[in-house]
Amino acid sequence: MRRLCVFCGSSPGLDPRFREAAERLGDLLVRRRLGLVYGGSGIGLMGVVADAVLARGGEVIGVIPKALARKEVAHQGLGDLRVVGSMHERKALMADLSDAFVALPGGLGTLDELCEILTWGQLGLHTKPTGILNVAGYFDRFLDFLDHGVSQRLIRAEHRGLVLVESEPEVLLDRFLDFRPVTVEKWLRPEEG
């Protein structure tokens, strides 16, 4: 693993533990010599994680659509800011540049990015680990929804297993090292019985 993509909010949120987790993850990336790929903003949790990596001399690649860069939310301290034409291009480039994905607390954009990357993994478009840093139980209801989808046989258990969940960033990154993706051939087979 060389670079980790972080999906997170353009707002800091109310709970100070969100900010602390973003700073801690940024510090961990530098200590483990991993670069950061993220949405290119200088505000909210996005700015916090980028600033934490930059302050420690780490690599940061920001990817931001032109429309957002024009609204002056682009991080002004990045040496590598890639401006793209659309949100679709942003997500594709972030995925190409990254070896794994982590979601910190965030809003609809964070959920969109997380769900899309999980879907790409389900379809075999990538075999990279994806995790949630479940700070202060922020993602509990989302995880309950995934479990409900499994119980209703709308989400396969092996696809639910594509998302690794931890509350400590060190533990999550350690789990990435043992990640084994589900093969498309396995889930395309008709169910037995």
C-alpha cells in the first residue's frame, strides 16, 4: 500500500472526536509512509486530515471538480491539486490513485463515495480494501442498514464483508493488510438449495 484515499466531510461536524480522528489518521499515514488522496478541500474534516499530513511532511494529492475549486474551497496549501471536470471524474481519479479507502464521518458526499467504491468492489472493478473509521458510533445506523439488507437477502453477506469497520485507525490499517476480496465469479453463481 502506497496511498490511502480518505472520504470525509467538508464540515467538521459537532463532535470534537471527529476532528481528533481526522488528525490522528493523518499522523498515522505519515508514520506509516502512506500518501493521502482526498477530495482537495481546505475546509471541514477534509482540511483537517490534509493539514495533519502536510504538517508532518507527508504526501497529499487533492482531487477537486472545477465547480468546487471556483467556490474557493480548494486547499491552497497543496503541492498536488488535480482539478477535474466533474464529480464522476473526481471519484474515478481518486480510485485510480489509491490502494485502499477509508471513510471518516461525513454527509451525503461521503456516503456517495463510500457506496460507489463498495459497489465497484462488489462488481470486481477493483480489489482494494475499504474501511469505515466508525468514530463515536457515527456509522452505526448505516451499518445496521447494511445488516438489514443482508437479512432481507438484498445484500449478500460476502458483499457486506467488503467494508471493514473499526474505531481505531491503527487497527483498521492493520486489517487492510489481511484483506481478501470476493471474486465476481463467486457471487455470480446461482445460490445453492
